[in-house]
Amino acid sequence: MGNIKFVKENKEVVVADGANLRLKAMQNDIDIYKFIGKMTNCGGNGQCGTCVVEIVEGLENLSPRTDVENCKFKKKPENYRLACQTLVNGSVSVVTKP
């Protein structure tokens, strides 16, 4: 078990290990998409790159970056992740829409 703390929203969610970050955000009414992403997102398949989040604490409690993320984030810091590709295995703090 772990917690996802959504920093901007000041909301904390308890999750089971292996929970998908995007799904847990959506289930708890956390908006992870900027305006254009709301209309153009791929539904969690890792293709659009619009569910970007910044991990400010607990990076070690997440699944490793996927090949899709490595390709999309070549020039971004290691703590930028696609929420749809990220599995939570402990407590983390997340900034949405960085």
C-alpha cells in the first residue's frame, strides 16, 4: 500500500501496490490534462504524451520509465513521467500539469 499526494490539488489518495497513476487520478477527480490534452488524449495508451506529471517525492517507489517515456522525454528530467505508463509501489508526491 502507498499514498499518492497530488500537490497542487492538496489531495492524498491511498492506493494498492501496482496501481496505475493515471487511473487513480481520474478515479479521484484529479485533472491531469491541460486544455488541449483533454480533447486529444489517447486514453492511456502512452501515445499522445499529454498526461505528463512531475514526481517531487518517491521516484524510487514507481515502476521504471518505459521505452515510450524514454523516447518522449529525452530532454526532460528523470522525474517527469507519463501518468498512464506509471505504476505506483509506495508513497509518492505528484505535481500535475508541470
